[in-house]
Amino acid sequence: MSTKTITDLRQELQYKIDTKTKPPGSLGRLEEIALQVGMIQQTSKPCIAHPHIVVFAADHGIAATGLVNPYPQAVTAQMVLNFIHGGAAINVFCRQHNIQLRIVDAGVNADFNHLTTHRQFIDAKIGYGTRNYLEEQAVSEKEAGSAIKKGREIVEAIHAGGCNCIGFGEMGIGNTSSASLIMSVITSLPVDQCVGLGTGTNEEQLSKKIKTLEQVHKKHKNFVGLSVSAMRILQAFGGFEIAMMTGAFLEAAEKRMVIVVDGFICTAALLLAHMIDHRVLSNCIFAHTSGEQGHEKMLRYLHAQPLLDLKMRLGEGTGAALAIPLIQSALNFLEEMASFESAGVSDKE
């Protein structure tokens, strides 16, 4: 689309928004969303079609040590089964709002052979969890590249089925630690300003978590700093679900999909995708501010304004699932609300 055409479309959308039977700007952020989605889809009649949440699950080698997580690594696999059986928060919200849910095995330390024919399950396993980054790099360059490619392929297939709005979620015991390390490298903030409680961590465990991750950061500093790139950061810290989300973000943006960004771990993957292609942000609507202390700083770094602040820090894509109905409301007012002219209502002079 030429610069002139883009300008014309923006003006057309803004005029359509401003001439609805309301004072200009009175629908606040909904007006901004309507404009943004119209520009993403390059139409003055934007719509949400077949919205999806894709939950990427994987394990982390560090979790086996118990140094950064209060829950055992086995919980990752158990939660995958909970997703499949429909018992998690993300299942509840997706059912409520008619959002399709897909669960991806990106690298869980378990076999799910009995799930391969389940319609919600996607087998994209790269390995049985990452390696312990206290001792070595979490993943190889080949593994990181394969995960990014798989993420792209998953989104490509979902888009081919008619979906134009997608949100990502994650499950992986220990993955807030990887996200904190990724954030620290990209934003240049100290590790202790990036690390949060995660799920179920108390203050004593948090102190141990920070010390452990500072040690990890120091160990891999020379490798990552040699040539800072998304690939090197992923090699050092993982995980498979974060790498897969990175590819998914990139593919969704290329397909002009509306991307609904969830919480802390998902935003860490977005930081990596943004390193690879900064244009991805144009397609992103930020669902909420997580209760994780680092998330607000990530959002500030990206100059992002989230829609909700509910103090949530569950993951799973739950924030994205709650935000999608708001996006739908923004497009419904744009399409269904009367204009001053059609309703015969006098506009201000």
C-alpha cells in the first residue's frame, strides 16, 4: 500500500470513528483500537474472524534444581493435560468468549503420544526440555532455529483456516526465570529489577532465585555480549516455548493478523521478535499489565499501553483471552453504531 493510500485509509477510518453518534473521543481506547485494527487489516471495515489462543508448553533444565521454582517440573506436563481436559483458567475464558484454543508441546519433558489425534493438541516437540543454563547453554543454535520455524508454521496453518486475530500463552515451570534473563539482556536492566515472584514463590525463594539468575547472567555474559542477537539470547537462556512464540509473533505480523500480547513471558518473546523485526509492534495490542514486577518495565521499554490491569500473573494467555472481547467491541461500534447523518442526529456546529 502506497504512503498516499495509507494516509487516505487512516483519514477514512478516523472520519468514520468521529462521525458516530457520540462526542469525539468519548469511547476512549476503543476508538484507538478500531483505528489500529483497520490499519493492520488495511480496510475501513475491520473484523475479528475465528480468534485463537495458542498455548506453547515446554520445560526448562534449571527447574530440575529447584533453585528458581517452588513447583516441580512435572507440573508442566500435568497442566498440559489439564488444558486438554478443559479444566484451566484459559479453557474457561476461551469457552466464555468463543475463542479457539490450541495447546502446543514445544518441548515438555514428557510424552503425549495419546494426544496426537486430539483436535486441540499440536505436537511440535523440539526436545525434552532445555539444558540447565547454570552449567551450559540452554539450547543449541539449531534447536532455537527449529523452534522459531515451528512457531511460524503453526501460525501459518491457523491463519490458513481463516483466523485473523491471535493471542499466545505459555506453560513451563521455570519460564519466568528465562524471561527475566532475556529482559535483562535486551533492556540492560539489572537482573534483580527483572525477576519477580513467578507462580507461588515466597520472599525467601525470590532471594535465592535472584542470586541464581545473577550467576547465570554472569556465566553467559561473554557469549551473549559477543554479538547480541535474539538467537544468542535464546541459546543462552531458552526456552523452547519462548523461541516458538518468537517465530509465531513474526509470522502473525507478516500475515497482517491482530496480535494480542499476554503477560510477562509472552512479552519476553515479543522483545526477541522485535529485535528481529521491529515492525511486529504495529500489529500488537497489549492485553494487560501482569503482576510480575518486570512486566511493567517491559511495556515501558516498548512504549506500550495495555488495556487491562487486573494484577494477574497466571500466564496461559488468560489476559489475552479477556482482552479479545474488548477488541471485538471496538470493531462492533465502528460497524454497527449509527452516524450522525444516518440517525438524523444533529452534530455540534
